Amino acid sequence: MVMSNRHEGANWAAVVALLLVTGCGGGGGGGAADTPSATQNLQAAPTPSQPWDVSSTTLTATDSSGNTYSATYSSTSGGTGMFNGQSANTSLIALTVSENGAVIATEDSTAYYLATPYTPLGSSGTTNGVAWVAVITSYTPLPSTLTVGASGPLSSANYQDGMGNVIGSLTETYTVTADSPDALLLNIDAAGTINGVQETETLTYAIPSDGSAATLVGAQITLNGVTLTFQ
């Protein structure tokens, strides 16, 4: 959960919730190429194996006042650790959010998961020095094949502060949409309430026809009641 240092009431929690709960990501940036006809677009692809390691990826957005925002995210495989009394594999996650070149929020966290089959357990970390824990309460794996038009549930989680108090909850779902002859788009949608603020957010990944990777290509994030489109 990221709270801006410079914008009172600005809530970046949902984007971090998405990135942490799904344990997903992709290397690189930039969307897939447009095509003149939807009938030419890829209709199905294998789901890449999770978790998805993420090389440092920066997405940018601009608001109606001309302010420029950037979100830089990375996720790398860690070792093992204990989460809620259970031994798990880990991913180390870093997120930095900037406005007009000035850093307004940072986060360092660890995501915990079981490897066979991939099952996320939750996450723990600090945001601007404030500790929190995310505990997944239910999880439905992505299907082995992603098909355009498909949708369904992914996960639910409760968020706790450093004292173990529940400060919010989140539900994730997915949809698959067409993009190009070479890739389709996997959209991870989140809705919930964190620290009393209602959030709805989306992250978009490009999935190639062979299912070999997942590349983060876009995000819609609500900030101060305004939805920003990051690309």
C-alpha cells in the first residue's frame, strides 16, 4: 500500500495491492502493435508459468493539468521465508512513484508463495517506513490457456497494519482481450477498500502466442479521484 507523501488523501494502495497479490509482472515495456482488423488478432495463448520475474519497468501517465507521473516496478526471485507459520518461496519487490521527476512514494516488500503448484500466500513490507501485511484469503489460478473473452476470479486478500489490525480488503478478477496477431492482453482488475478509501484499478500484460512471457504494458490507477492511464 503506497500513500503519497505530497498529496493528502492520495491513495496508491491499489496498484501495489495488484502487484503484490498477483505476483505477476513482465520485463520490458511498450504495448503490442495495433492491427487494422480484429479478426487477425491472436485469440488464445498458453498462460506463462508464475511467478513472473520483472526487470525494472517504468510506466508513465499525465493528468489533465499536465503533471507527469511515473511508476517503476521490479520483482526478483528471493530465497525462502516463513509466512503465517508456513515455509514459502519469496519474491523481492520494489516500487517507486514519482510526480514531475520528484519521488512521492517508495515501497520495499516480500511476496510469499508456494511453488508447486504456484499459490500466493501474501506479502509483507514497508511503505514510506510504515509496515503492513497482506494475507490472501482465497485464490483461483489462471486457466492454463488464456482465451479472448474469458474472465473470472483470481484472489481475495485482507490488509493489516504493523499491529495486525485489518485496514482493508481487496478482490482481484481477470479478463482477456484481443490486441494483435502476436499477443493478447491479460487485464488484472482489483476492487476493494484500503484505509477507508474505495479503489478500482487495472494492470495490463501482453502475452505472446507461445506463452513464454508476460510483459507489463499498462495500468489504470486512481489518484485523488482521477483515473490515470500509465503506459
